[in-house]
Amino acid sequence: MVAEEMRGATESRWAGYQALMGPVVLVMILGMIVVPLPPILLDVLFTFNITFALLVLFAAFYIRKPLDFSAFPTILLIATLLRLALNVAAARVILLYGYRGDQAAGVVIESFGRFVVGGNYVVGIVVFAILIIINFVVITKGSTRIAEVTARFSLDAMPGKQMAIDADLNAGIINQEQAKKRREIVSAESDFYGSMDGASKFVRGDAIAAIMIILINLIGGLVVGVFQHGMSLSHAAHTYTLLSIGDGLVAQIPSLVISIAAGILVSRGGEDAEMGHLVSKQIFIGNRHGLLVTAIILGVTGIIPGMPHWAFLIYAALTSALWFVLNDQHKRAILVSSAPTPSEPTQDGADAVIDTRILRPIEVIGLAIGYQIIPMMQTDGELQKRLNLLRRRISESAGFLLPAIHVHDDLTLRPGGYRIEIHGVEEARGEVYADRLLAVSSGANIPPIEGIHTIDPVYGASAYWIGRERSDDAELLGYTVIDAPTVITTHLHEVIQQHMDEVFGLRQMQELLDLAGQRDGKLLEAVLPRIATAPKLAKVFRELVMERVSLRDMSIILESLAEDGREGMHTGQMVEVIRRRLGRQILQSVAPESASPPTPVQVAVLDQKLEQVLVTSVQTAQGAGTQPALEPSVLLHLSQAVRQSMKEMEEKSIQPLLMVRDEVRYPLSVWLRSAGLFIPVMAFSEIPGDRQVKSVIEVH
């Protein structure tokens, strides 16, 4: 415990030192410009400048991705300011004390002026000019161009990358947290390359400033040496030229190193690996044939008369040896990968290698497709877009994140066939023609049209697969024309709606509760576990989903349970408590207000005798403490009567809606679902006071 506290205190102090590092460096740079520095301090600072440049170079060399060095543009600015400040400080010392000799500006400048260029100021000027050309014309100009193009391409590609992230999120490939991180990376890439585009201008300006500073030092040194200190012109030219060249070289070498680092950083590709690994992999390990051809060419060149034999033959031998080693390693790797391991079954006898796809996990929602549908599932495929949109819309209407729709190919299907699965169980199948359109008949009096006759898989209407060129003719005849992706997504939508209770599970409920905990933590604590446990609450939510009640307003749902719920309530009672609070939303989804003032809600009601039978059954069950049940004959009669009444409402273009007494609403909804009827059933107490109800059909 003490060790951890000491480590925490040390990290805190180090963080404080890091925060002071930036201001201290900036103050130091300003001080070098204003305050005269002694030669020994110049030596220290020039050496630090070289060290810092090397650290930046190798940091850029060993990072795995450009964004791992996102501080490089700022570092480039600071390094440039540091070099310019050193140039100013050195120029002051050279002009003030240059007449004393070559070491007047420090040992570092004198060493670069004598050792690097051999004490010949003409050679020094030439070397300095070459460094300027390499830095300014070659490295900096190329790095600037790469940064400029990359920044423009990154900005242009940002919308596409954002759409790809949204598509992966909608498809369930990534979650919200991963999508957020990927969006941050896309934004950081654009900002980084934009900053690099601007920061490259610092290096170009630095190269121009170096030329101007050395000219100023030369001219100023000659004037000071000849007219103020009485030096001869040749002596002054020799002394001040060497000092100026030494100053220029000791500043330009770190500048060249930083420019190389910038070039390495912006010219990296998209692979996540260190530069050394990439170079060795792509030039040597992955280029064995190139090594062999290079060795042959070098060997042939080395035996040509008049050529430097030993140089070419030595490199031919080295390249051949490297090719031999890498080729031998490659052969061994192939033998190891092809050899069967003890845990793997062999191909001899009855043993066979098991395809891991056979053991793929069971997905909540699955879509198996034939090979003709596969092109529709490509990145920009129409079916992929429709599935993403379908998942988003169902999630918005149901109020929870729909599980991902997993699509896989199945060679057992017909080329245009598809199969819809819920928890691995086939629920529906159909067939489409990718190059045709489906013309669905909207009435009995529509004449047939040329095409492949079929039955609409969703609504069971007569339909024809027609050529795309006959689309306008079909619409003029009264057909509804849709394409193959729409057929599949519409069919899938209907199947999902019928099996929403199977789609909604504990995982979806936990996602809702996690979100509710972030927004209404206290409200959630008042419900869980006081009113209900998590599994029981999941069952209540599943019942609401089965009745097509949206879970979007989780605050109202939890609030209704916290206020009106009590410990020990069964599922039906909790469902009714929630529905009473969500009555307006439920009615709006079934019978939306389309006029002002709103028109009466047209509903079907139960015959008095039939309703009394249901009430008696519910009361009897409550007295016995059991779940309400109906005699098979009564249930059959009820389902037939309700089905006939709903059909009459649809024929009159009225949205089916059954209105009943409060005590029988939930049992009746369960009974109808057990008979295969998924129709909205509302209680009178769920109707808002400002909405009128009009009975149009009585169920006998």
C-alpha cells in the first residue's frame, strides 16, 4: 500500500514536471534570442539540438502508425524555433567575438567548421549549399507534397469512412464504443495530415532562413572584422567564413534529420508495423525472387572486363547468400504448415477435416442466400444498404437495438433463393431474380403481364417477375413494382415482426437498463430489485414487444413501475400498469391523429355475451389463483369471430383495433396470439380523454 502511494506521488510529480516542460522550452528559446550566451552554453545547446533531432528521427522510425506520433507537427514547430534561436545567438557571438579566433563561438561550431569541411571555407560553402539543396529541394518539397495530397484525400474520404462506420454499427459488427473510437481516429487522421501539411512549411522557411543568416554573418563579419578590429580582408574572410559555415552546418544537420523524420512519417502506408519490419519484409523476405535476379545481374556485371570486379562480385555473393537463407526458411515454413498436427484429423481412411463453418454459432437473426444474391451484399450493394436501414427502423420503432442480421451463403439453396432464420430455425423462404423486378397485383381485375408467375412471399398476392424494361407498362396496368432487395427486406421485416419476442432477450434488456442507468439511475434503483428482478422485467418487456409496444420511452416505463407497481405482481399486471401510462403512444402508433380536430378512433368491440364469457373466465382463474384459460371450442369461436371482424375492417380501409374492458385485455391478447392472431387489443382506460371512440363492428 505504501509502495503504491509512493508510486502515485512520483507519477503525480512527473506529470507536474511534464506540464512545465513546454513553457520552460519556450522561455528558453526567447531567452536565447534576447540574452547573449557564452560559447560553452552554445556548445551545450547545439549538442542538445542534435540529440533532440535524433530522438525525433528514431521516434518517427519506430512508431507503428503515423497517428502514434500525433504531436509531430508541434514538435516540428518547436524544433524550428530552437534552431533559429540558436542561429541568432550564434550570430551575435560570431559578430561580437569572432576576431578572437576560430573558437570564439564555441568548440562545436569550430569543430564543424574545421573537421567536417577540412578547414576550407570554399568546401564548407559547397557542402552547406548541397545540404540546403537536399533539405529544401528534395526532402522538404517531397514531404510537403505528400502531406498536402494526403490531407486532401483524408478530408475527401472522411464522409465515406463515417458512412462505413455507421454501416458496421447498424450491421452489429461493432458496438457504440467501438464506433466512437473509429470516428475519433478518422477525425484525428484528418487533423494530423492537415497539421503536417502546414508544419512542412516550417522546414521550408527554415532552409530559406539558414541561407539568409549565413549571408548576413559573412557580410557582417567582414565589416566588423575589417573596419572595427583592423583585420586584413583575407584574414577576416577566412575567420568569419569558417565560423559562419560551422554555425550553418551545426544547425542544418539537425534540420536535415528533422526533415527526414517528417518524410518518413508522411510517406508511411497503412500497415500497422514498424518501418524496419516493413522494409525488411517487403524488400528482402517478401522479395526472394528479386534477390536472386539481383545477384545474377551483379555477378554478370562483375565479370565484364573493365568493371570493378571485386566490388560487384562481393555484393553478388552477399545477395546470393541472403537469397539462399530466406529461400530455405520459406521451404521450412511450408513444410511445417502443411504437416498434420496431432490434434488434426488426417485425410486417410474415414477421417476428414471438419469445416469450422459447420460449427458456427447460432445467430438470433439469420439470412441464408444463394450465389446470385451475393453481389447485392457487397460494400455498396443495395441489399446491404436495405438491411442496415431495416435494422435501424425496427430498432427505432421497437425501442431497443435489434440484433445484427447475419447473412451467409448457402449452396443448397437455388441461385436466387433465400431463407430467413430465427435462432437457427427456418421461419420463411423465398426466391428472387436479381436481374428482374417483381410486379405485385393490387386487385383481382388486373390483366396478367408477360413474366414469370409467382406468389408474393409476404402478402400471398399474385405476382410476376418481369424484365426491368417493362416496369412502366406494369405500373400503368395497376401493378406495384419492386426490386429483389426490397422483396427480401420486406419479407424479413414481416418475419421479424412476428417473432419479436424471440428476438428480444436478456442482452437487449441489459442494454436498455444500462442506458436507463446512465440517464435515470435513481429511478432504476427504485424498480430493480424492489419491484421485479431482471429476468422478470425481461419477461415483462418481452410481452410489451410482442404486443408491438415501443420500449423507447424507458423513463415512463420505469416511472410507472416505481409508482404503481408492487412486489409480487405477476407479468400481466405489470404489463397493464405500463400500458396505461403509455396509452397515448400506443394509440398513436395504431390510429395516428391525421386531422385537427382529431377524428374518432374506429374500433371493434366484443358482443356483450361473448365479453361476459371472457370476464367470467378471468374472474374464475383469479379466484383459483391460476392463469385464465378458455375451452378449445370457445377459443376457436373467438378467434374465428375476431378474424372475420378484422377482415371486414380492412375491407373498409379501417386499421384493425379491438377495444375491450380492462380486466380482459391482457388475457384476450394472450388468447388471440396463441391462435395466431397478432392484432392490437386496447383497454378503454388506455384511451386518452381527448380522443373519441366510435364502434364500427361488433364481434359476436
